[in-house]
Amino acid sequence: MIRPALAALALSLLAAGAAAQDAASLVPPAPAAAPSSFGHYRPARLYSEQAKSSFYLTLRDGVKLAVTVARPAMGGKPVEGRFPVIWHHTLSATQQLADGTGPRAGGFAAIPSLTDHGYVVVQVARRGNGQSFGTMRGYHDRNEAHDAYEVMDWLAAQPWSSGSIGMYGCSNTGDAALHAMTVNSPHLKAVFAGCFSWNKYDAMRRGGIFAQWGTGPTRTIEQDMAIPPVDTDPDRQELRKAAGQHQAMVPLFELWKSLPYRDSFAPSVQSRFWAEGSGSSYLPQILRGKVPLYIVGGWRDELRDQGLIARMNIPGTRILIGDWLHCQNDGFALVEEAHRFFDRHLKGIDTGIDRDPPIHYFVTRAGEWRSASQWPLPQAQQVPFTLTGKGISEGAATGPALHRAFAVDYTVTCPEGGSGATVQPCHLPGKGLSLAGKVLRAPVEVTGHGLADVWIAADTPDANLFVYLEDVAPDGTVRVVTEGRLKAALRKLHPAPWALPGLPWHRAWAEDAEWLRPGEPVRLQFDLMPTSYVFAKGHRIQFTFTGSDHRERARDAQAQPSQIVLISDKARPSSISLPVVPAR
């Protein structure tokens, strides 16, 4: 049916995009053989109306998925003809705020406005979610991937479809898009995805620690019944049946809590689910499909390393990283960039994207976008900052030995908000141990991944160590820039099964656990999540070490020491190296 308000909505979305575009127009074009259109793609609108309809699509096993189709329209009627299709494998067919990214969805929520430019845009609620029937089994299991194949076959066969299919999503729907790349649909031609996990264990049990800020959708029947039904279910009878089936799911919190190791088996879903639910497990299939991928990330998103690792493993992938939280794109015209990407791969239009470097990133506190062809940046130099009894010393310089205990406070909260309100930890004065360097005589740019190599001791069989890289302003204000963490018992290193940007990797199988002995020092080597940040002249670089974090969801009793001892001496030197970019 036609919804007149949609024309006004599309206009408002485009106006908002234009405002964001004005901000993005300050971005200098990347060097190219021809002018770059990064941040400057503004083709004329072809249509001003949108026709929407929603209904159920029955799959191979009888499960019915809710589908909303938005088509270009004129004069109150859908435009005849075949158009490329962009679809979203999401949590409801009506884009609810509770679909995983909430108000942070930013430009992703406005992608349906691309009907104005000759696309059909489709929302499909994944099985066990929203208006769809079925029961969710874990998160991004193979049922969902095979559903995606079947949906794409159906989309390609519709009379309004050209057969060229694109996909988009962010957060849980970004993961869904990545998994759709693993089933090799002949119709899938491009994927635009943000803030997803490459490997679920490394993302959700980072460092072996359950300190993830979100654990997926868990909704009551009443919450499901509050969402709009599809057009073919005006009395909500089908919606009620679907909501009842959803309740048989295994809550993700319980599932993830039951999987402490990378090779843990979950009886609740009869699977080693970290492997089943990870896009990394299907890299050969992804490579076989050769589907162009464009990744969006944020320097303040908890999954920021995952996108960079995915790009390294999937040739030809593009990535955009701003100074954003999860699925945000403040000040950047994201819909226009998605449009440029889809026009190139679904319509064959030369949008200039092929001439742009594959990496665009924002340098925080420098206030500028830059481009690169490689990651890590070739010009970045890993500079060690040695831990000493007087703070941190740049380079390999030595200082007084460090042998300092700090108490672990398990009651820490974040003044900036509770779990889910921030993906960064908080600096809490007096909580943990802070070591600062000298006042900087010139700005220092850090772009890339920090590497921690530290010695600790504890009085329990295990300990969780968190390290925060912080910026200390002249007035004493502290800002957390990035972080790393590791469960001490899972410190054993192994070669990674996929490409990494020079990072240590922990297999973290159950057999790899090496328990601590009271008071005996152990060496922990792990990475800090990537950043691009300029420490201003007059500021100081600081590392804060803690044994707890406000995001921890289910603490391990064996990893709760009353205190942790941080050690750095001639026999056991501790340092954290940072990727410092020389001044230009």
C-alpha cells in the first residue's frame, strides 16, 4: 500500500543527509587518478514517493519470515520495472529501536530512502525475531545463513527485481550480512556492513573475559506484541503465534556464559557455538564468493578491531572508521556513501569509488579524515613505553624497578552510564594503578594497535587484567582512548588461523589454561584495540591497570584476586608499545 507520509520522510532524510554532507564536504579528497567522490556523492533523485507492503514469506522448513518491501513510487503507485534490491536481515520487518542498534543506528536506519534513487529496499526479520516465526538458536547460526540464501533467491525472482542483490546492516545485522556472504548466493553482489564480529569469541569474550556490553535480543511476549504486525495480519493473530515461538530461544547471556573457552561445547544448542557463529570459520566460502564488502566502524566501538581484521582477510574490502560509538556516523553522510558503493556494484556506474584508497579513517583530536592503502600504516612505528617505579619511560630506557600491588575493586560502576550506555571503560581515580609519562613537548599521534607485554602476580588461580590507554590533560582531566584485556590463565600464545595486523593471538581452548601459582609472576602479551588519536602538546600519556571493569557480566570466581602485583625489572621488563606516526 502507499503511505503518503513516506514522501515527506524521504525528503526529511535527504535533508538530514545533505546537512551531514555539508560537514563531510570539508574532507580533503584522497589522491587519485581522477577526483575522488568520497563524501561528495550527490546524484539527482529519480523518485519522490515510496510504496510499502509487508507480508509473510514461507521458507523451505515451513517457518514464516516477516518481510517489508519498499519500492519507488510515483503518483501513488509503485513504478513498473526491475530495480536492484538492497535488503536488511534484521530483527523486525519494521525497523524498531530495539532491533540491536537502537537510536545509535544513525545513517543505517535511513538507507530505505534509497528507493528515491531507483532501488527496492527490503527488511526481513530473522527467524525467531520480530514478526517472524521460528526460534532463534544462538546468534547467527547456520539456519540464519541458509535463510539468507533462500531469501535472496526469492528476491531475485520477483517481477520488480533486476536480480542484482545488495545487503546492509550494522551490529547484529552487520553480522547477518557477513554470514550471508558465506553461502555463495549467485545474486549477492555487494555488502555494506558495520560494527560486526569477525570472530565471536574474540569479540564477545575478548581476552577470554566476559565483559561485553550487550548480549543480544531477549524480549517478552508483551514486547513482541507491541511491534506493528505485517499488513496481512491486521488482527495480530500471526504475531501472537510468532511471539510464543520466540520464547523457546536460549538467552544469549546464558549461552555465552556457558562458553568460557573458544572450544567450549554448548549442550543448549548442540554446538561449539563460537565457531559456528563466527564469519571467520567460513573464510574459504567468503573468498569463493568474491562479493565486494564495505565495512563501517568507530574508534569508540567495542568491535573496532574486528572490522580491520576482516578487511585484512577479505581482499578488496573497503573500510571507513570515524570517531564514533557503535553504529554511529555523526557528521558524515553515510547513506550517500552506501549509495555510491551500491551504484557501483549493483548498477555498474563509475562512482569514483574504485579510484579511492580502500581505507578512510578519522584522526581524533586532529579533526581530519585521512586515507591509506595499507593497515597497519607503514609509517607507524611501534614505540615501547617501559613501565617503571616512577611512571612510564618512552623507548627502551630503564628506570627504577616496579613491584607494586593494587587492590581490585569489584563494585566499580561507570558514572557515564550503565552497561550499554558506553562502549568505553571509565577512568575512576584511585581504582587500579595509573602510570603516566612526562608532559609532551609536541603532539604525538597514535594510529594502530598498541601491544602490551607485562608481568603480574596474584594470589588466586586466575586474574583478569584490563589496561586503559589514557590522555591526561593539563588540568588533570583523564580521557580513556582505548583498551586491552586478558584473562591470565589464557595467556598461552598460538599462531592465528587467519591474518592479523601483527597482534598476539590466544587460542584459548580449555586445554590451554595455565593456572597461576600464588605470588609467582607470569607474562601477559596482548593487544590494545586500535585507535587514531593525537595527544596534544602539554598532555601526558597514561596507562591504567585494573582487575575489574563495570561491563563484566558474569565474573569467574577463580579470577577474583584481592590485589594484583604489577612487575617490571631487569629480569621481567614490562612495557606497552604504541604505533606512533611521525609528525608530517
